[in-house]
Amino acid sequence: MPQFCYRYDGSFSGFLCCVFESYVNREPPTAFALLEDGPTLWEEREVAADENHAKRVYAALGRVSPAFRAFISRGFLTCLPEREVALYDLIRRGLREGDRVLQDLSDPTVARVNLALTKMWTEWDHLKGFIRFSDLDGVLVGEIEPKNRVLPLLAPHFAARFSREKLLLYDRTHREAIFYVNHKWAIVPLEDFQMGAAGAEERSFRALWRKYYKTIAIEGRTNPKCQSTHLPKRYRHVMTEFMEDEAPALGEKGKGEAAIGPVPLPSRFS
């Protein structure tokens, strides 16, 4: 049987379209690649996104069971290597055997996806506490650099928590951002984003926090290893209490205010 690689746009809808094409053409793909990826060793098929095809596959997953559909959609958000191949295998087996395939934890594919999901939910839980927002010209702005695509999971949490605020949270890894305005939120691609320096009021709050931290610290009981356990170092570079603030030049408007100005809001917020 010839081996094929499906190229798609990287979205979950695009992946579901790949599943649809494989069933229509009766050719299970050997690999998946994004449109911008380099060449592969297999014959390639470029799959265009089609909303109707994606909806048909999504509905089919729901007929297996709502839990099965949730497992597949959440699994797609993980950073599991070759996750599309693993999820495609589970989809084929689920459509044939039902959602009992997920109960076999001794199965290597199920075990790999379960472990990836556990790591993703752990990262999501950490970020709910480690994310820091800065008030820049009336907008709460923050940045993260996660391993998994956790923005779709974080968006409802922060939209509910800051329901009366304007919010922007940028994911450096996946180059997308949450926009939240007037009780509506959306995740949009954002290739280039620079938050810039904070204004005077924001810098004063950061300085107060650092002073409070140093005041309550007991020098003789400093334990860097324990601190790294409770606050992993990979989160610290985007946390305000670990940032070195740079004041704007005299008479110059805060860079943070200028940086978020040109970012266009999604049309649904217009």
C-alpha cells in the first residue's frame, strides 16, 4: 500500500478534514505535516479546510460518545510528538469499536495520549496561578510561553475572572492571543507582538511587590531547590516580579501603551 503524508493548516478543523479525506479516499495517512513544514519522504496530499467536512467528522466523534470526542479534541491541544498519527489511530478504532478503546490503558497509543493530557492539564493548572497581567492604558496584558496549546482552556477561566476588564493574553509559542472585551472573547493568530515597557503606575506596583517579597523573606531559610519545585524556572521570565523594569525616557509615553495600540481587535469586537 502506498504511503501518504497529509498537509494541512494546523487547526483542529483542518485535522478533521484530513480524517474525512482519508475515509473518502480509503487511504490511511502515514504522517501529517503543516503547510509551512519542509518536504517529507512520502507522497504528499494537501488537504484544504472545509467546514462541512470537519463538522461531519466532529459529529461522528460525538456519536461514539461525548467523552471520546472530548478526549480527541483535548489531545489535539497537547505537544505530543506526532499527535495527529496517534489521534487518527484512536479515531479509526473508536469509530469501529466504540469508546471502550480508551479504557485499555495498557494500549501504547492510549497511554501516550493520556500522559500528554496529564502534562497539559498540569501546565494549565500552573498557568492559572503563574500568569501575570500588566495594566497598560486600561488593558490587562500578559504573555505566556507554554509547551501545550492551553489558550483555549485558559480563555474561559480569565474571561470569567476578569469579566469587567479588557484583556489580552499572548501565547509566544503558538503565536496567538486571547482578546476579551465586553463579555466576548476570541483567540486569533498574532504573528508579532511586543508588550514593551510598563508605565509609571505599573512599575510602582511591581516595585512594591518585590519589596514585599524581600521584606518577608528569611535569609537563613532560603531554599532555591524548594522554590524551583513550587515555581518552575521556565515560567519566571514572563512573570512581572522577575522582570527588570526600564523607565521610559523623560516626556516619553510608556512603551507598553504604544505597543498594544496597533494590534487590531477581531471583527466580532467592532
